[in-house]
Amino acid sequence: APAKAAYEKFRNPASRYAIVGVFVAKGKDGVRVAVTGAGDDGVFRSKEIEAALAKSFDAASLNGVKVPAKNLMSDIHASADYRANLIAVMAKRAVAAAG
């Protein structure tokens, strides 16, 4: 089990489904970050966020981290660029919740 972990999601106000969800975990094997609701191919790991959190597992370490919008969904609910921004925001919230 991870030493620290949390999941945060940004819900669609009508359906309550996640437009973007981010799970963060810090364990003896390192940091893992999984993203839901944003990718064309389902759940994926964010290497950019994992690399930043491996240096320091705190929300401030994600300042300036850019998640590429390439391969993210773009639909009536959110553009790919908006989802990319939401991934970073939800990751910060998840890290803060994990403690």
C-alpha cells in the first residue's frame, strides 16, 4: 500500500461524471500519477507530474508543470487544452489531500 495517496476529480455539473480525475500515490517504489476522464485511450499515467513529484511530493512542486494536450479528448464538455490544465489543477489538489 502507498504511504500517501488521494484521488480528486472535476465533475461535469449535469452528469457528475469526471471530466478529469487524478490519482496520486507515493510509495516505496516511487510516485505514480493516474489520469482518468481525459484521454482518448482511457486511463493513463502522467510522466510530467510523476517526475515533478518524485523530486518533492508537494503541490508547489507542480507549479509550472505543463501537461501536453496532445492525445486528450476534446468534446462539448471540455477542450483538450482545458483538460490539460485541469489535470495539473486536480493533481495539486490530490497531493494536498494526500498530505
